[in-house]
Amino acid sequence: MSRQHLEDDYRIALIEFLDDERHASWSNRLSDRRSEVIGLVSHVLGGDLGIPPEDLDGQHVAQLMATFLPGRLGGKEPYVSDLPDMMEAFMAFLAEASGVAKAWEWTSAVVAGRDAFEHAMANPDRPRFAPRPKEPDRRPAAKIGRNDPCPCGSGKKYKRCCLRLL
């Protein structure tokens, strides 16, 4: 499974978590920064760690709290103080949603990693990760020329078939 696919899976789980009525308070607290937090956490879990939920263990979560999250944060984000609590709730939600019996291990690792997270955030010389590169928008399929065969399979040229329907 590619890192991009993992990142997308975590992004979907985060959106479901924030849309769940049991966790509506997080959606309200992060209202103006919701998409930024979703992008950050999904990138750290899927892109930096690159581990699917079923293979995630307490050590990975502790590494996430101590190294990856502080390395991706500037320190002046308004949600920094809420991030450990949100991660604890999200990890419990993720374990329940993915059917993995590791909720206690994950949430315990977040609680234990809270001090490491705060210590790393207080250190101005902490290691920082390079910002993730912006991927260019790409066409999902090859461009169809007017004189190419129509993709519907009629055998006609595209300009004489489906292009007329547009």
C-alpha cells in the first residue's frame, strides 16, 4: 500500500472522527483550522509513519507524539495545546473504526507521549521536517483528440460521436 493511499485512508478516518456526533466538540474547537489539522495528522500518520492501522503499535504512536508531530509544527499554531487530547480521542476512534483491539495501547502511548510532545514543542532547536512538496494536478487519463477513435467503442471518430453530445 502506497503512502499516498495510507494518507488518504487516514484523512477519511479523521473526517469521520470529526463528523461523528460523539466528537462534535473537536469539530467545534477546530472549526477554522479543521482542514489544516486533518492534513497535518493524516500526513504524519500516513506519509511520515507510513504504517496501516492494523500494524500500528504503541511505540509507533509514541514516536508520532515525540518526533513526527513536533517536527511538522511551527509551534505557534492555535491548536497545538489541543493536539495531544485530540490524538488520544482519535486513536480510540480509529481502533474502534478499524476493528483493531489496540485502543488501550494506542491511547496509553498518547498519554505517555504527551510529556515528550510538550518537551519537544518547547525546544526551539527540535528537528524539523521539510514541508511536503505540492504535487501538480494531473489529468486522470490521456487527453482525447478530436480525430481519435471515440472511447465509447462505436468505431467513429470522437468529433463525430460523443463530442457532439457535449
